Amino acid sequence: MKNITTILIVLITTLGASAVIAAVGYSSIKALGRNPAASPKILTAMMLAFIFAESIAIIAILLIYMLFG
């Protein structure tokens, strides 16, 4: 039961980060299509959002392994 719980929690944390990255990527592509001149600002904001989403997912996975390991 402990392994199934760990697997489900890891799955949820990785799906959450993947959903955020997909939403940010979609929105940034739409914004670039509307205003190509603002690409440096959009790229910076997009990369920051990717970094924060991935860091939250990594921290969550590390906490899960520490709790259930």
C-alpha cells in the first residue's frame, strides 16, 4: 500500500508541473503570435515560469521520498 501511495503522489506532482508548463507554453505562443516584437519579455517570463514549476515539482518529489523512503 505504501508503494501505491508513493506512486500516486509522484504521478500527481509530475502531472501538476506538466500542466503548468503546457499552459505557460500555450499562452506564450499565443502572445508571440499577437505581438512578435515583445519576444524578449515573453521569453523571460516564460522561462521563469518553467523554472518555478519544475522547482516546485522537484521539491515535492524530494519531500515524498524523504517521507516515504
